[in-house]
Amino acid sequence: MKRLLLGICFLGAAFAAGAVPATATVTDQRPITIVETTGPHVISDLPCLEGEEFLATGKVTARIRFVQDEKGLHFVFWARNEGTLVPVDGTGPTYVESGNVDRRVQNVNLINGVFVGSFINNDSFVAYQDGKVDASSTIRIHEHEQFVGFDTDGDGVPDVVRVEFQTNRLSCP
């Protein structure tokens, strides 16, 4: 679900940036909210818990907002993820994800050709064993990506990237 939404959002942002007519006005503000309930379904491909089977249930609330005019585009996507992972075999902790917000922001300035994108995700799957928090089994995820690109030839596509970084930290039990 997350990857699909992000792909749709980035395609929409790229299309919107390329489709802005020279005389556009700032009337193009389109907030969108999507709520999707997931599960129950069995999953076994989780980072840190490879091969272990869990019954997964959850909900994703995504908000998307575009603001564009003749000068550029501002695009914000955030998704709040809530979920529960219960071991299929009944052994081990139950993991609960709540409060996490994935946030993506794109700013495109068509006048000077500067493209800025950032992504931040701080997430945790808190482990519960016998109704108590098991801090030693909690999974923590930190992701941060950013790039700054420049369109040097006026075709609306960044040609030069001057700042780009990605930080991914995963703390497994």
C-alpha cells in the first residue's frame, strides 16, 4: 500500500509539474484523503523478522496536497500507519505500530529550475509480551532522504544534483 501510494503521488507530482501552463493561477489546490484498512492476512517477509509468520491487520490514512501556479509546484504526502502483527504460531511478542507518519515533500520552482525533495520516516513496532512492553524486542526504523536538483537546460527535468543523501537505520531485536 505505501509503495503504491507513493508511486501514484510522485507520478502525479511529476505530471503536474510538467503540465503547468505559463498563465496558470494559484487556484489549483487539491487536497486528497485516502483511508485503507488492511488485513487480516499472513505475512512473513518483515525486516528483522524474516521467515516468521504474523497475522497482520492495520489502517493507513494518507493525505496528499498539490498547490501549483505558473512558478512551480508544492506537493506534500503524508501517511499515518497503524498496525498489529500477531505471531501465527502463538509464540513470541505481538508487534504494534502506531503514531508513525511517513512524510514526503516536493518543491519545484519552474522559474529558476530548482527541484527539492525530502522524505522522513520515523517508525517503530513496539513489542508486547504477556501484556507488557518488551523493549528488547522493539523494532525501530529511521529513514531520511533528500535531494536538490537543478534544471540547467530549461526542459523541466533536473540535470544536476548538488545535494543528495539517504540515511537508513534499522534497529532489530
